[in-house]
Amino acid sequence: QVQLVESGGGSVQAGGPLRLSCAASGRTFSSDNMGWVRQAPGKEREFVAGISWSGGNTYYADSVKGRFTISRDNAKKTVHMQMNSLKPEDTAVYYCAASTGSGWSRGYQYNYWGQGTQVTVSS
């Protein structure tokens, strides 16, 4: 079992930054691939970014590539996502997620989810 708690969401103007954090507890964190998935009102969940268990590999959705950076600290059991140059279309609830399998570049490959944190970007 994995418990995930997100923090760092909020409201920001377009072009500004936000940093999301996710604290994990439960099973061995360092063996899990981690990611962020978002859901905007009226839309399906969208994979945003993923990072392998070692932190050595990352993968981003085209919509955020070059603007978002995912990282992890296995000693502290945390995952972070630095979001820069935010756009109104980035407005969504952002979920931290864990993948205990081998895949981590698609939303459906994640099997543990946090409660989500709201990010609102105004123009």
C-alpha cells in the first residue's frame, strides 16, 4: 500500500511558476516509478510527467515539455514538479501517482493516487 499526499498547488498568473510536492509513505518508495497526472474540469485525466524509480529517466507530455521538471528524493520519499511559464490551459487538479509495475509513461500505468492539489492559472 502507498499513501501519497500532494502540496504546493494554488493560484498564479500566466507566466509564473509553481512547485508541487508529493510525500509518500507505505511500501518501499525507492522501487516505485512516480508521476504526475492532471484533470481539468470536464476533461479526462492527462499524463503530465513521470520519473523512473532511480530518477535516472524522465518523460513528459508534449504540452509541458521544456516548462515542467519532475524530480525525486528517495531518501526523503518525495517527488517534486517544478512548473514554469504556466499557462491558463495548465489549470487542473494535479495528482501524484505511483506505478508499481514497469510502465510509467502513461496515466493508466499508475495504480496508486493521491487526493490531488488544485492549480489555477489566470490570464
